[in-house]
Amino acid sequence: MDLAFQLLFTGIGIGSVYALVALGFVLIFRATNVVNFAQGEFSMVAAFLMVIFAVDLEWPYWLSFLLALAGMALYGVIFNLGVYYPLRHRTYLPVIISTIGASILVANTMLALYGPQPQVLSPVFETPGFNIGPVYLDSQYLLIIAVTVVLVAFQYWFFEHTLLGKKLQATSQDKEMASLLGIPVATMIMITFVYSAVLGGLAGILVAPILFVSIQMGGTIALKAFAATIIGGFGDVAGAIIGGLALGVIETFGAAYISVPYKDGFAFLVLVLFLVFRPQGLFGERVAEKA
């Protein structure tokens, strides 16, 4: 039982990272009807920015953190203008291909700059953690869980109780109607990309001290987050969060009780089962087609 509680805590910590990235997937999909396959690279770029500021330049951790998030906000603007905006009137396929191309470009740019060797980023807290009974609570996992809870609460407040949040929701539901109502759709989509980039970047910064910083980390996180969005119900915010947490717990328990080398495979096994037996996901609705 003690081991189960320990694994549950670890799984929720890792799952929180998947949930944040999955949330970025969902927000961009709802705003543009396009899956951003470069979402994982948002995490990777932010982690490398932290390495540049905090490790290479030896700037204070808090300043490096703020600069990394500011850099991700700028990156979200550039990504929107360079990848999505020129193809906004095309079908979804060219936009998806452009996000894949952007992902490859960013990953290879980081490879050319830093090489394949993983980089080490120190955790936020010097104190590694503490025990509550037999369960060890790692400080980095606690931080990840706390930040996720705060962001989920903030997002609920922002979208339900602010004018800008309601404009973003209107844009995601019907861009043409939102435009007719005077909402600047292009600006709302820009804000969505910026917010998604910051979310993904925050996830990458938080998990970097655990997974190390490498060009592969973005792809790994993105695949798990994409699986989480499908399991939760593609396009559903609550589903993305619950799906991410569930995947983190499943792969942690699977690694402990079944096989560590196949840890990544458990998430995709669950994904396949959902695609076969409940393709609409946990919170999705089955779409009926009429002839």
C-alpha cells in the first residue's frame, strides 16, 4: 500500500505535465480546428532557454524563469505568424504539415546548437523533499502539481469571468459569428497561440530537472499529451486534464508492476483501447452522420 501511494504521487506529478501540454493542444484545436504537432517543442524550447539563462549565463533562477516564459510568449507570436497565419484559409492538412515541419526545424536547430548530449537543469528548490509517513514527496513533483492546480483554477476563472476569456470562447466556437459580432478573430487566435506556448513552456521548465533537457523531450511529452487529449475527448478541456493525469498514473504503475522498458508503451496501449471501444473519449460525444 505504501508503494501504491508513492507511485500515485509520482504519477500525478508526471501526469500534470502531460495535462498542461494537452491543454495547449486543446486550446489551439478549438481556436483553429488544427492539431499543432509542434506543441511538444514548446516545452523543449523553454527548457533550453532555461539552460541558456540559468546555466550558461548563470543568471538568477527567478529571472531566467521569467525570461524563458517571455521568450515563449514571443515564440508563440512568431509561430502563429510564420506557421498558421499564412495558411489560415487553406484546409487543415497543409497547416498540420506546417506544424510538423516547424517541429522538425526547431528540434534540429537545437541539435545543431547543443548537440545530442542532454543538458542538466537544477530544480527550483534546494530541498529535495520530505516524508509524510512512508511516502516521500519530492519537491519538484509537488511544485508541478501545485502549478497545475493553480493554472486550471486560473483558466476556469479567466474563461468564465472575464470579457477576454468569453471572446476567446466565442472565437473557438464559431469564428465567423465572432467576427460578425466585432471580435478581432486574428487577435484572439494570436492570444491562444501565445497562451499555449507559455503553457507548454511552463511544463517543459517544470519537468526539465526530472527528465533532463534534450531535443527528444519535446516529442516524448507531445505524444503522451496527444494521447491524453484523445482519451479525454478531443477538444474538451476537462478531458485533456483528466486524460493527462490518468496517463501519468497508468505509466507509473505499469513501470513499477509490469516493466520499466515498456513504460511508454502503456500509454499508447490505453490509447488503442479507447480508439477501439470509445473513440470519442471520456468526455467527447459521438457524432452522428445523416445521409
